[in-house]
Amino acid sequence: DRDAIRRFDTEIVPHLYLHDRWRGEITARRKDGTTFPQELSATLLSGGGMVFVVRDVSDRKEAEAEQARLTAILEATPDLIAIATVDGDIPYLNAAGRRMLGVSPDAQLSFRAIFPAWALQEVESVGIPFAVDYGAWNGETAIRAADGGEIPVSQVIIAHKNAHGEVEHLSTIMRDITERKEA
């Protein structure tokens, strides 16, 4: 389209003449008139010719947008959602979980750090093995609150397996059930 042609003429061609190569994303137009995102690699040849390598990145862009939508949902939910390794390290914890635990976004966490001893025992000896064998486990446990107390939770642990049947990671969802327990 016109904006892409203008960008090509004002940004990409001058860059090529200075650096012999340019790589980036640009909008392209198909014969039917629809546009699509493409990854373009351009190389200036001696004598003024150019070699272009073009890749349609529509699928990648759609996957990135879907991932962004899912992340927005995970971050907006009031329940603690975490992704963990089978060993119990937690590389992802959503905003609600960080608030419940009183930790910063860059905190290095593990199941050992977030569960009181009795709940850790339940998760490690019952929850995880059951999820590995049957896909998912649910029960009541507790997490450590920022003030050192316990927050009772309803918890689900899901085992995510690869094509070979090996567990790649676990996900867990925990809902604060303090009010229900008090009632």
C-alpha cells in the first residue's frame, strides 16, 4: 500500500545504500487486495540490484495476538494462577497471585516458598502425583500470606504433557476461600 511504499522509499532504500542490508516487518498487499504482515530481508547487490526474501508472518502475528489476549485474561482474574515446573519452581505468577502472596513481579518463587509445610506435603505427596497420573487434581490447601498467616484456598493442579506423555509443566489455580471457611 502507499504507506508501505513511502516507508520503503524513505527508510529502507536509504538504509540499504548505507548498510547493504535491511531486515524488518512491513505490510504487503496480495493480488486480491488484502494486506498482510511480512518479514522482509533486503540485500543490495553490487551494480544496484537487490535480493529480497519475503516471509508471510500472519500466523505468527495471530499467535502473538492470541497469547496477548490470554495473558490479559490471566492477569485480570482475581484467582491466583501459576505455572510451575514438576520440581515446584514457579516461572509465572499472575497479578492476583502476587497480590495474595505480597511479592514483586520479579520474585523467584517455588512451591516451598508459598505453601505452609502441611499444604506443601499435600501438594507434593497427593496433588502433583494425582495430576501427573490423571491429568488434574483439586482440593483445599493454603498459601502463606504476606503477613505470615495462611490463606485457605481451593486449588486445582493440572499436568501438561508433551506428545511423549512426559509432564512438561504444571499449572495451578487457587481461589481464596477465607470467607467460606469463616462462615
